[in-house]
Amino acid sequence: MKIVEHSFAYNRVIGNIGKELVRTLLEACGYSVYPFGYESYFTHIKDLIHTGKIKKTPQLQRMPDLLVVDEELKDIDMVEVITRTQKNADDVDITKEKLTHLIKFWPKTILAVVLPRSKHVFYAEYIEKLKITNKDYVNFDISESPIECYFPRVAGSSVLKELQNLCKKIIFKLILTMEVYCY
């Protein structure tokens, strides 16, 4: 059974669900979270770039999604969120182009990965620690890096378990109702 690739619109909705879950989790655990990526403010520009009506601008396109402020530690982190509905924590992928641009323009960014099929659901890793392994994609194992390793106030919070369960329900429901299979 082969899964058909989804439209840009479908992938954007899935990505926004993941981004909102990460944002809500961090805010509920006491972090201040602000939208940062151009998608948050310039949705029309994103659509124009995707359709080829204006040229790509890698620095703008690869802006991380969120700014996360930890007032207790007096620290600010940039966070890029990706959601992978069909992946496990030991086999996450990101395009080489996206990773290369993130490392070039935003090297201290934390990559938050939402994996509804996995144990922890929410994971994180510094992008500069990820290695480019082939010509198109970077596959990596993030199973030993739950999000609380980078955002310690998440550990043991009741909202973590609640949002893990919510993520699984939302994404699985979408998969069941919207997946198209080819035989």
C-alpha cells in the first residue's frame, strides 16, 4: 500500500496543528511563546512563493516558527516545528534544503518534532546537531530527545500528557478520514 502525497494545503493544516500544539504546551508550562516565522504574518507571501509567482527568498522562508522566552533563565530560543504523521522517533526526515538553510541563517534554532505515532509525541533537537546523510533528505533518530530535554518545565506537567493524547486523537482522526491509498 502506497500513500499518495498530499496537497500543499493539507500539509499546511497538519503543520499548523503541530505548531499550535507545541505553542500551547510551552505556554501552559510557563514559557512565553511568540509567532516568529513569516507564515504567521505573511500567509499570502507563502502562497505566492509556493505557486512560483514570486521568487524564493531562503532567509525569509526558513525563519523559525516560534520565539520561546524563558524569563526565569533569561533565555530566548528560536523553534522550528515539523509534524510527521507517518514517522516514528527513530526515523524522522527533513529536506536537505530546509536543514541547510536553517543551519545557514538560524544556526541556534531548536527543531521541535511532533510525532503522533511515537511514545513522547513531542521531541526536540538543535538543528546544528543534525547531520546531512544523503543528497535529498536528512533522516535522524530523535527518540532519545523528548521536548522536556530542551524545555525542562514541560517535564511532569499534566498538560503534556493531555496534549500528547489530543495530538494522537486529532492526527489519527485526520489520517483515518483523509488518507488516500493506492494499491
